[in-house]
Amino acid sequence: MSSYWTPAHHAVEFEDAETLARLLADGSDPDEVFSNMTLLIHAIDVEGDGAMQSGEPLTVHTTAVLLAFGANPELAGPDGVAPMDVANRYGHDLAVKLLRAHIGGGACDGR
């Protein structure tokens, strides 16, 4: 199954922020679309779904890496769903805060 995803989407699927950062630093497109999802939408979906399934707290590592490398926080996937839609659907407040900070162009101050 791992060969199904592009390398960047594979890193997102397995929440491997270190590999994702390396791929982005080496030139992978932070707005890459695969399987009807941008990398950012995929990251938020994986983080939200993982927390729901495991009962563990939400993480935001892959979302933060993508935004740090210039992923467009407002870029909807081919189906018209935007990153904020996915974050709100999961109640992923950490992602919502990061998205708002990047949409507004300001730094995330934790409020």
C-alpha cells in the first residue's frame, strides 16, 4: 500500500513530520494534490481521524510543517473542501488556530 501514495502523501499518511520536512526542503510541492486531497487537507484529516480512532489528543505536527513550508491554507481540494472545513469537522482546534494565523498572515500567538 505504501507505493499507492506519493512520497509526500505517504509521509503525511504516517504522520512522519521529519520525512515530510525533508521532502519539502528538497523541492516537493507543499500544495501537491493526490487522491482528491491537498497535502494540507490530508494532514488535517489524518490528525483528526487518528485522534478519533485512538482516543489520544490531537496532534498538529504535519499540518505545522506544511504551513511552515508554504502550503496554501485556503487551497481547497478538487472536491471543493477547504482545509478549514476539515479542521472544523474534526474539532481540530490546533489546526484551526494555525490555519487562521496563516490566512491572516500573522504569527500564531496561542490564543
